[in-house]
Amino acid sequence: MPPEDDDAELVKSAAGGDDRAFTELVARHKRRVFRLAARFTRSEHELDDLCQEIFLKVYENLRQFRGDAPFEHWVSRIAVRTCYDALRKQRHDKRHLPLDELPFEPHDRRIDDQLAAAEARNVVMWGVAQLKAEERLVITLMELEEKSVKEIAGLTGWTEVNVKVRAWRARKALQRILEDADHERYIR
Amino acid sequence: MNDTSDDRLKQLFARARGAEQELSLREEGFEGRLMARLREEQIEGTPWYLWAWRSVPLFSVVILLLSTLCGIQTSETGSSLFQALTSGYEESTLVSYYTGE
């Protein structure tokens, strides 16, 4: 049985109140949700909280899943919108560490390539964190998650033109932020 | 200048994509935590303030009905009060006439 059909059965059972079926759905899709949510959160606690919010929304809306698209796409849409809401709530909290004080995670230090990648990721995350919520969302989905304009439009509910305009603005704003912070020494 | 800047940004994103975050430890036990929160929210049910907001339309209708009812009663009372006053006045005029006061 293909996984989508399998998901559909589990969704039906979960919507009928079967908690085991819902737990199984969560286990199947949590990796994707964690990966996306980790792009927008600053701590483990925030990440766990955001992922819980996402799956609570999935649970509350299970009956509305019509099955005309794969379940994972439906979950991704909910995840993106919940992340966007979280970003909008964060917008007043503009405390940023100076670029020099960014933390590096020990597991990224294993080899030089990974260290460079981790450094680049931290610089990107630092810069992106200073953008507006919609710019942050669009640039993350486009450049880090490598989603197409059409996919982003589907996930966010924005028009494709809107996605392109917001992505362009986000890139320009990020360039300005990184130039002001003298990021060149971080791009070797 | 702009092209260079664009290229640098592309390069930075390409490098950042190469940094896979290790999330498996954070994912551990997530289902348990989620289900616990779900049960907690189910037990707590809807908070009272949500009920308060939801009953706003009902209260509005009740208030509207009450004010309409009061309005009708007031207008009824108004006319009967007028009658009472005028009949009282007529009576006292009659008494004054008969008693010669």
C-alpha cells in the first residue's frame, strides 16, 4: 500500500478519535515539521512548542482533510502558516546577538566543511532573523528549503507575483543587513 | 557590484544548505509530549473567557428584547400616567368647585 493511502486510513481513524492512529501520523511526519520549524526558532523549547502547535492544529482540523492532496502537503501547509504566525508574534522581539557572538553547535564542528556550513547557516539565520515575518518566511522557503515560487504560493496562500516580490525585497534587505555587519570575512 | 553581492548571497545560502541540523534528539519522545498536551487541553476544555465571547450575540439579543419590552411598557405607563394625572386634576377641580375653595 503506498504511504499516502496508508496516511488516508490513519487520518480517518484519527479523526474518529483513535489516538494511536494520530500518534502514528505524528511519528511519520514529525521529521519534516521539525526541520522546517527549526529554521524559525531560537531554542529547543521554542522548537518543541512550535511543533506541538502545528500538530495540535493538524489534530483539530483532521476532519477537514479531504484527501485531494497528499497528507504531507496538507501538514506542510499548516506548518508553514503556523510558523508564519509565530514569526509575526516574534516581530516585536528584535533582540539580536552581535554577529561575533553567534553560538556554534558542537556537532557541526566535526570537519572543516561542516564548520564552514554551520558558520554560513548561523550568518544566514542571524541576518534572516532581522527581516519582516513575510520576508523571512519566503526567503527561508526559497533559499534554504529550495521550494519553487509555485510551491511557496501553494503553501502560503499568496499569489506567485506576491511571492516573487517578497523574495526580491527579502534578498535586498538581507544583502543590506549583511553588508552593514561586514559579513565578508564569514564568506571565504 | 550588485551581481557580486547577489553571487555572494547565493554562495552563502548554498553553504548554509549544506549544514544539516541534527534534530533527532529533539524529536525524541515528541509524540508523548504532544499527546499529553492534547489530553490536558481536552480536559481543560474551552476556557471561560471564550464562552464569554461566544455568548456576546446571545446577550445582545436578550438586551435588545429587554430594551424593546421596556420601551413598550414605558410608553404604556406614560399614557396611563397622563390619564391618572389628568383624571386626578379633573377630580380635584370638581371638588374645589363643589366645596367652593
